[in-house]
Amino acid sequence: MTSTATRPTASGPADRPTPERVPRVLSFSHRVSRWDLKFSPYLYISPFFILFAIVGLFPIVYTAVISFQEWDLVRNSGTFVGFDQYIWILSQADFWVALRNTFSIFLLSSVPQLILALFIAAMLDRNIRAKTFWRMSVLLPYVMAPVAVALIFSNMFGDNHGLVNNILTSIGLDPIAWHKDPFWSHIAIATMVNFRWTGYNALILLAAMQAVPREYYEAATVDGANAFRQFWSITLPSLKPTLIFVIITSTIGGLQIFDEPRMFDQTGRGGAAGQWLTITLYLYNIGWGEFNFGRAAALAWILFIIILAIGLINLGITRRLVRDEGGRGVIQRRRRRKGAQQ
């Protein structure tokens, strides 16, 4: 006589027989489905990384190899010279002039650009009429071709018959030597950069502002916080990741500025005395003016190291300036403080 094995269950009586569980055998279609869920994300993003390895990573490594060689463009080969190309670049007075001009234009463009982008984003975040129209309008300068923007502004800032000097002369002021004075040439180029990129950064910041829960602002309004206090205590802390992104991208773009100084005059060599010569323009002059690609590659890597260092500094400063606590923590602390006082 055979006995049936019984196993108690949590929901039924102890004497109820429970059949043994049969091992589940996965079919080939189930295995394919599991493989699809596991590996398909990597397959979808792989075209970008494959394309980047071909057109991005390989040229970077190849440039690093060329920077240590005296490159012969005709034979497409070079002679290893070590750090001689880097030493030559660092010993040139034009490099330090270009470095000074690059940082000057970068500061004159990035700082006002970020402040103005924050202001525009805050205005677009409010309940105004035709919001879609205004949001599209701020992006129009970014859509314009850089060469067209540079040509228009170079005529506006002309020394003799430029629009700005004509206005200054009409109101009794002296005209400005936009193409002779280094400071004013930097102002003119920074104005071109701000015109193109302020709206782009404003839309990025606006998207981050839209993601902030509106309950924070309602609670702050009930607590008596004005608009400026709400922006400082709720909006700005919530924008920390986006601010870091915008500052780092502005740093990279500002230190790689090329189109605006290139098109600021007819020659495109940074001025007769290097008044607005930037590092990228100096790199272009070495590479395609002197056809010395070894030195141009060395300068490109020096610029990469500078951008990396400034980006890390910006990251650290931004994390310190923008507070970690968000609007919820501010509101909760206010409520606890009021409750303690009562």
C-alpha cells in the first residue's frame, strides 16, 4: 500500500495533499525573451559607442601619438621627439597671449550668460501669455549659423562705420576701437557668444525648473516667502545638477571658442597684435597655416588638460555654492521653527 505525501500549507488544513512541484522547463522562445530583456538595452546604445570609437576615440588616441612626433604630412609619418613639441608650445609668447585672451573672453561671456539665462528661465517659468512663442523665440539665435552671427556682429562692432559706433557718435560719445583695443574686442566677441548660447542654456534651466514640484512654492507662499526667497531657497537648490551641467558645458565651449574670433576680421588670425587670438585659433594657425601637425596636436592636448582642470574646479565650486538641501527641507524647518515658537 502506497502512501501519499502530505505537506501543510499556510491557507489550508494540514491533512490536505499537495502535489509535488514539477520543474519548469523554459522553451527556446522564453530564453530568447529573457536574453532580449537582458541584452537589448546594450544593443540599442551600442551604435553610439561604436560610432564614437571610430570618429571620436580613435582620433583622440591618434592625436596623442602625433603630439610626440615631428610629423611629415607628405610621407604621413613622423619622427619621435618626446615632449619637444609641448616644450616648444609652452615657450612661445603667442601661446600665453592666446591663453590670456581665451580666459578673458570666457569670463566675459560665461558669467553674464549664466546669470541672464537664469533670469530668462525664471521669467518663462511664470504664468505668462504665449509661453510657447517666447520659449521658441529664445532658441532662435542658437539655430542661426555661427558664421552668420559673427559676420553680423563684426559689422555692428566696426571701427569706422559700425552700428554701435554710429550710435555712440550720434549721442556725442567717442567711438570705440573694437578691433584695436584688446578689452573691447573681447567684449564684442563675448557679446556674440552670449547672443548664441543664452537662450539655449535658458531652456535647459527652464526644463529643470518645470520639474520642481509646485507644492513647494504653495507651501512657501503660505509661510509668507516672497518670490525672491522662493527662488533662492527652492528653485536654486533644486537646479544644482542642471547648473553643474550648464557650467561645465559652458566652460568647455568657452575655452574652445573659434568661429567668433575667426570671423571678427578679414584675416582671421586674431588681430594684428593678437588682440583676440584664442587657443583654438592659434591651434588652427599652427596646423593649417604652418602645416605643423605635431605642434598642433600638442597644443590640442594642452587645451584638453586646461579644460579638464577648469571643469573640475567649476564642479567643486558649484557644489559648494549651490546648497545641498532642497526646498522641502527649508519648508519643513520653517514649520518646525514656527511650531516650537507656538
